[in-house]
Amino acid sequence: MVELDPTIAEKLKRDEHGLVAAIVRQHDTGEVLMLAWMDDEALARTLSTGRATYWSRSRGEYWVKGETSGHAQHVKSVALDCDGDALLVSVDQVGAACHTGERTCFNDHLPLT
């Protein structure tokens, strides 16, 4: 287990499951790629390894993006929002970010009324 720096941990506002939303974007273009979830250990692993690590709510386990697919995320920076309840993870995305095989998970554009 990797421990999160206590000065970072005290700034986080987690949900009832101990998770914080992680918005992931391409570092050089700003393209929004996906939304995932991190707990303290996932964030600590991400910060210490430079590989994006998330908590899978459906599987109940940690996953390193690209570990099985090869579509890795090399972390360039992580920022915490002003409320402490969301992270902005800037990455260099290799291949598709979405589990559907698409570059981004945000392809379903809704009409404005």
C-alpha cells in the first residue's frame, strides 16, 4: 500500500465511498478524455509512479490505465479543484482512453434546446 501525503489527504473531500472524481484530459490539447474515480491510495500510486491508477467501482479493485489494453496514460500533472472534491489529471494518452475503443468517452453530444 502506498500512503498519500497527509497534506494532500487533508485537502480532499471524498464521497461516502472515500472516492474523488478524476477528470482526465490530454495535457497538450486540453481534450477531455474520461472521468474515473480515485481514493487516497489510487492518487498516491498515480503521484508516485506517473501512471494513472484508478479505483474501479464495478470491480472493486485498482486498475492502472493501459495495463491490459496498452492504452496507457502517462501523467504530466494533477491538480485539485478549489472545493477539494475533484482532480484534474493531465496525461499523455497512448491509444484510446475509453473502454469502447474511442479516443474520448465524451462522444455522445446532446442537443441544446
